[in-house]
Amino acid sequence: MGKAISNAVAGTPEFAIDQDRADVLVDFSVPDALDASLDRAIAASVPILVGTTGLQPEHHAKIERAAEQVAIIYAANTSLGINLLRHLVEEAASRLGPDWDIEILEMHHRDKVDAPSGTALLLGQSAAKGRGSTLQELSRFDRISEHPHARERGSIGYASLRGGSVAGEHVVILATEGERIELGHRADSRMIFARGALAAARFLVGKPAGLYSMRDVIEASAA
């Protein structure tokens, strides 16, 4: 992602990368580096985009506390297409009842560590919100069991595939008796995430302290 953002910046005159002085910090690193990134943003009084995946509840709590002092966007996926897909998934889940089973399939390159992907969880969060519930309440992550059981009504299932150099593919399947809806997104290049990151950085400049989302970025771009 660092290389992709560098390439995107090189082709966008309004942006430049400066390790010492910046209007926005961008962090696509690892969870263990989050504290240092947030501390640097607060010390410099500049907004920050956090695109790191694999964060745990304690990391999100730190982001929320930091957002009391600086503007922050946390986005497990900065693709504008994925973030529009989240809206579509929420809408579909809200209009279709529990007779429609929801399954989320994701595939990434062989070196990706976390599973399900952060984006799959974001899509699950949108589906759960559409059902008036939460990700924690509806998600089921492990179907490998010594005691096989039928699918739980209203739950959200996940399947993770790893192989090759796949940048990212996500499909949300809503299935009921006799029909199926598939809402999906395929990333052919990491450059789409870099372009989304630049859009988010542009949005953050001058924003007051608070926790924002890519949905805010999309709505501002459409205004």
C-alpha cells in the first residue's frame, strides 16, 4: 500500500509526501504501530487516516479516544466501490427478512494473515445493521466442528480463501428458497485503495476532531 500511495501521489499534483511535515498522516501498517501513529497525529495536531486491518477492540478504543483530539478516519478498506457496496448490503439486508440467509465470501493473496478480512467484517457489520443487530450477535466464523449443526436462522456466515496475488474479492450472498442475490466487488489493483486513501486525506484536511468514515468521504464527493 505504501508503494501504491506513492505512485498515486506522484500522479496527483495537489499531493506530496513529506515525512517531517504533513497536513494529514496516513497509516497502512500493522496493529502494533497504531499507538505511535496516533501519538504522532495528536502531537502534531493533524488528522490521520488509519487503514490498518486486523485491529482488536482495544485498538478501536484507542482510535475513539484519539478522535476526541484530532480528526480520524478508520477504514479497513478505502475503496470507494467497497464503501458504496456497504450501503447496498445494508439496504438489501434491511428489506429482506431472516428467510434470506447471508453469507460473505472473500479471497485475498497468499500472504494475507487476518481472516476474515477487515472488509468482510465491514460488510458483515453493514448486513447486521440492516437487520437491526450487531456484527458480534449475528456473525458465525467457524463451521468446522466435531458436532455438525444446521445453519442458524438469521446468522451471517463467512468463508475465507487465500491464494496467488489476488488484491481482494468480496461477495455478499443473500439466498432464500428458489433465488439468490449476489452483491460483489473485485479489486484488480491496489491502486483503487490508494486513490480512495487520497480522497479520504483530502476530506480530512481542516476537519474538526471526530471519528469519520469513508461514507462521509463519498457523501462529500457527491455534494
